Amino acid sequence: MPPSPSLPDPVARFPEEWADALKVHGERPYRAQQVFRWIHTRGVLDPEKMTDIKATLRDKLKEEGLGRVAEVAEVRRSSDGTRKLLIRLRDGATIESVLIPAVSGPGSNAQTDADAVIDDEDDDENEAASRVRVTQCISTQVGCAMGCAFCASGVAGLKRHLGPEEIVAQVLLGRELLGPNEYLRNIVLMGMGEPLHNYDATVRALRLLSHPLGINISLRRITLSTSGLVPEIEKLGQEFGGQVVLAISLHATDDETRSRLMPINRKYPLDRLMAALKAYPLTRRQRITIEYTLVSGKNDGPEAARKLASLLRGVPVKINLIPMNPIGASTLGPPDWSRVEAFQKILIEAGYSCFIRRRRGDDVDAACGQLALLGAKPKVRVDRT
């Protein structure tokens, strides 16, 4: 049978869509759930390896086009245990994803990418004590159209959107690389691309990743980071009722500075963005994460800290300060550590939960803002002043 033209890629199908594809061939509904579990629970995309499925159905799955949509081309291992994955898609395009193991140690004001956006009040203490939690950072586009001054992902511009199957495939591939004492705890959409610019594919991927018959990651454990696409923020809140954790790349406290650092601000300035955040539905104990990259001489002074405290008043937030990680296409860089701590102190004294992002994987260019199209030539100048 030819692939069903009205259905998404086989990896991006829900059980009911598999049922539609198979029922015309006389397959019973339970077969659809069986196939879905093989793909998403077990991570098996080769029909020949689906051992409890009859041969005739395996042949039908091949005809539907079921197979791997991506492969890990390279793994770069950091000295801190972080692993950056170079993933090659079927058309030869490449994206990057990062596996970030949790770390322990002193320092309540230093958090990892995962810690800083996920609340862990309901962790099972026995599980947390015996196994290593891993957060996976995944991409939603090949490149990025946002052109933020401190981020390598948009240096070469947007090449194309990812399909939902390509977003989910990163998690399937990442799970294969987990150690025997590791388990996937959180997913953050903070890799290459702006998730809300690829809204439909991102939403389908979220529903697939959280499906109870599949990977079954709670939406509370999935954080979506956006540069501030206001209509899509509003739509996301309506569709998921605030269950998806929201992180906002803010990075400035006035429109002039933010528009220089983040061109999207010219379309959706701060007053519109803040109104959307105040209206975003939040579940119990949930807060919006404010990501604020500190760029030396641009947004790192005490006055900026005071303005940030005022701007966020009335919004349930926690603030994640990120000293800028160096990228090759920019002359911008982080401030001195004393300025970072002074900035944090002002916000804490103003009553905010404020953390300094612990740099992870920077020795393999896997830290925040460093994921890029390898070998791509810059499309935009990113050292704007």
C-alpha cells in the first residue's frame, strides 16, 4: 500500500491516525496502539524488529514509509558530562541537540539549564537518589530567523522548519545514548530555532512527547523557550491551559536595547509581550522563567537590573541570568563576574527568585546560545551595538 497522503509522517502519527491508515486493510484497532508503542515507547522504527507484529503488517508499515528520520552523525562529550549531538536528517540537513545530566554540589544560586526552568518539588526521592536525571535540549528549526545578537543558531538564518517527526526523533535518538543509570527527566525546547515560529509542528511534537502510550513526558517537564511571538504565546496558553512551561528570552528592559539585541522586539515590543505574560494561564506553583543574557556593556548595569525588577512586577516569574557564552560570529561577550553577582543581588533584594545559569558543555560549544549550523556562513552581523 502506498503511504497515506492525508496523514503525517509515520513517526508523527497518533494511535488514532495509525488506526485510520490500517483499518482499510482489515487491521484491528489494537494494532495501531501496538505500532505506536513500538515507535515511541521502545524507539523502534524498523518494522522488521517489531517482533510481535505479523509479517504482513510489517510489510505494510514499510510501504507506509516507516523508518528512521534522522541519525546521530557525531557526539561531542564535554568534561562535565554534557553530550552535544550532531543529528543528520534525511535530506542531509543537520541540527544539534544536547543531553545535560543533573549535577550535585554546593551553590544554591547556580543552576543548570534544566534546573533553572523546571520545578522539582514532586520528585520521587528514591528515584532521584538512585538515578541520574537528564534533560534534553532539542531543536525545532534548521537555523533560526530571529537573528538575536548573542545566539549562534541564527547566524546563517533560517534554512527550514523541522517536521514534528524530526523534533520527536531527537528524543528517540537521545534516549539511545543514555547510560544505564540515567533517565530522561525533562525536555527543553531551547535548541536551534524559535519553537513558536514553527507552531503547528511544535504543538504536534509536544502532544506526541507527552502521549501516555509513548514517551509519556509530562507537559510539566517540557519547557518551551521563545523570543516573544505574542500571538503564538496566547494561542499556546489557550491550547494547553498553561501546562506547557514557558520561558521567555527577554534580555533587555527597554525597547531600544531589546530591538538591537533581538529584532523580534520591533514587531512585538515589551508592552505587548508583558501583557501576554500576565494573561498566560499558569498551573499551581508554576512560574514563567525569564531568561536574561548578560552582555558586557549592553544590558548588565545596576540600572538595568532595577528596570527589570520593575518591568516584571505582577508576573509570577523566576529569573535566570545567563552570562553570555562566546560565539564565533560576534565580538560581544559576558560581563565581569562581579557585575553578574551585583545584578543578581539587586533582583533578589527586590523579592525575586534569581539564579545564575551554570555553564554546561561550553568546551564542546553546547552551552546556551552556542548551537549552530556547522560550517554555515554568517547571514547577519551579530555584534550590533
